[in-house]
Amino acid sequence: MEPFKVHILGCGSALPTLKHNATSQVVDIRGKLFMIDCGEGTQVQLRRSHIRFTKIGAVFISHLHGDHCFGLIGMISTFGLLGRTAALHVYAPTELGSILRTQLDFFCAGIEFEVVFHAVDTTVQQVIYEDKSITVESVPLEHRISCCGFIFREKALLPHIRRDMIDFYRIPVSQINNIKLGANWVDEEGQTVLNSRLVTPSAPARAYAYCSDTRYMPELHKAVHGVDVLYHEATYDAKMASRARLYYHSTAEEAAKVARDAGVGKLVLGHYSARYEAEDLLLTEAKAIFPNTILGQEGMEVWIDAKAY
């Protein structure tokens, strides 16, 4: 299978610490790079992760709290210094459009690439990006301001044609793609060979869901049902549930409930409050409900495939 992985650049919450960076991730799917959120310090984390700046084609901003977007204009400026020419697409809540335009005019006059802004309606689940290999959906979340998560879905690959069948029936190269698309084959004696004998199924399409920041949503599992990996914020532990509700965040226990109810393959926790010197308490709390849970950490690569299970 072609690579589908997530680089975690930062998984802390709003208050900076020496342990965790502000929120940012890079999704690498079939060699295409997409950034989710861009908190302060993201550029340094890109360097540490040896991710090529210029390969990032689009940035998806979940909401306009600073720990999720303060790094964006700085990164755009650096793109200009590096001589970027390819357009950068930014998907974010509507309010960012005018702010970003002002920042670009003031700080980035003369850059030689276009920054294309796409306003996202955070109140509906819909496809906001699509190309030949993936779709990206917005997922409404409940936070103090307009906020959404994102689901990256791989499009199904064509089945694999059996080499032994190609040789046995002397199928010309010109017909291979037709067979992958479902066509039968008529052999030299006029007999129809069913497509099911000629191909083997491709690997299942994979999906990754990102949900941060949000308070616990009992129905969220329906939106992210069946994804291979779910990243869900776990700002607090269960004893801080009242504080989580007050500030529209989630506990690790609540994140695990979403993962369990959605039937996901793996849960990755993140967006930790600065009050925790170690997040073992959050991990233990989540694993009691959803065993296949890990703590997100800076520098971590999470593979979205069988390795994740």
C-alpha cells in the first residue's frame, strides 16, 4: 500500500510549555502533504521532522484560537523566502479570510505564489477538498467559537489484476485497465472469463479523523464511524469534567467513549492541558474504555493502515 501517515508536530493546548508545542499535524497520503492547524512554533517542528516545507499543498485550520493558527502567517512568509511558486490553499472558518488578507498585504507583499482562501462552514459535515486520491470532510465540533474537525478519506484503489491470468489468457496490455475497471474477458475460443477470476481485491480504503477542540459530543461517533485512526482532544482527566464542560473541552474518558462508539481502529489522544507533567493518567483513563489508545507526542508518526491496529 502507498503511505498514509500523520506527523504530529504539536499536541499541547493553549498555554505554552517546554514539553509540548502548539497544535499542528501533517497528513502524508500517497506522497501528498496536508497540514492540520498551524500553531506557534510549527516551522521549527517541520524542520525537526524533516518534512519538506514546499510539499505542503493545503492547510486546514479547525478554528481561530491562537494555538491553532498563530503560526500560519510566519510559515507563509518562510515559503516566500524559500522561493515557493505553487499556490497554497487555506481552508478555514470564514472569519480568517479578512484577517489573512490583511496579514498577507502587510507582511508578505511580493511573495511569488498565490494564497487561496476557502471559507469552511463549520456547522455542516461536507466534502471541502477532493482530488483523484482523497477527500477531506469537515466535521462540526462544539467549542467556544466556530470549530470543525476533518476526516481524510482515501479513495478506493482499483483491484489488482492477476499476472497468471494475464499470461494464461494472453490478455494484451491495452485491456488491463478495462479489466481493473470491471470488464470481463473473452478468450480466443470465444468463452467469457468473469472479471472475478482475473483480479484480486485491492486493500480497503483508509480514513483518518481529527477532532480538536471540542467538548464531549454524544453523537460525534456517527460522523467519524469506522475510521482507522481517530485523533481526539483529551485536555483534562475525568476529575476535571466540570472544567472541560465550562471551557468546551473533553476528558480522556470522553474521547475514549467516542472512539468506542465509533468503532475506530485506534485512538490517539492530544491537546493536553499544561497542568499535567505527564499524561499517563489520561492514557490509563482512556484505555479503561478503549484499549487501543496511545498518547500523541511531538515527533510521532502514526500510520493509517494495519500497523495502527
